[in-house]
Amino acid sequence: MKTATATTTRKAAPRRKAAAKTTLPFKVPAPIEGAVKSAVERVENAGEEAKQAVAKVQESVASAAASAAQTVKKTSTRIAKDPKAFVAGVVEDGKDKAGDLAGKANKAATDAKKEIKGYADGLQKKVTVAVEKAVETTLHRFNVPTHAELQKLTRKVDELSKKIDGLTRSRARVSK
């Protein structure tokens, strides 16, 4: 009787190549080019982190597969020794283990889903922060105000308008 064994091979991660320089049909100001390069680097770093997370998941799956192979090997040895006893044991244990196994499978799927969602959310936040920071830096280099700065300025203008209106009203009362 020939038994199968689970083996895993892990490929080495490909070396990271220098980013290809693309030429645009128009001239890009140096500050914008720098901000874009910075954002690209941050996105690439986030991609590397994602690859590392995938490698960890692959290792977990390989470990689970090896454990399952061991269980299959033990079971096949037991069947070969006494098939009738095995069948009786399977019928007896099958009812109990079916419910347990379904619960474990659901829990494992839920846990994996939570872990992947958490990682994806974290990655999305990192990319968003990197892009927002690059855009904000670029806007500041060109002296373009941010949304928050415009809101602050609007509040100050409103306050000054109210003061002017108050002074105008009081002046009108005095002149009557």
C-alpha cells in the first residue's frame, strides 16, 4: 500500500526591480513628481506587507495539510488491521464528530475572514493616509490652501462681517 505524503515548497520572493520610469507627454513639476514617487513607494511597501501576510497564510495551510495527511495515514493503518472494528467506530464517532467538525470549520472560516478583513482595512488605511499626505504636501508646495484652512478662513470672514454689520447698525443709530 502506497501512502501519500504532503510536501510543500516555498518559492523565493522575486527581487524587487527598480520602478520603470515612464515618460509623460507633458512636463510634470518637480514637487508633484516627488509627491507621486513618494506615494508610489508607500503603495509598493503596502504591497510587500500584503505578500508577507499571504506567505504566512500559505504556511498555515501547508501545516494543516500535513496534519491531515498524518490523520489519513493513521486511519488507513487502522482499517487494514481490523476493518469491522473500524466501521463500528466510525458509525459511533461519526454522529458526534460531524457536529464538532462543522462548528470548527465555521469558526475557522469566520476567523480567517476576520483576519483578512482586518488586514485589508489596515492596508486601505495605510494607502489612504499615504496618498492624502502626498496630495497635501503637494498642495502646500504650491501654496494651495487645504479644505480645513478654507473653512477656518470662512469662519474668520463671517466673524468680521458680523462685527462690520454691528458697527454699521450702531453708526446708523447714532446718526439718526
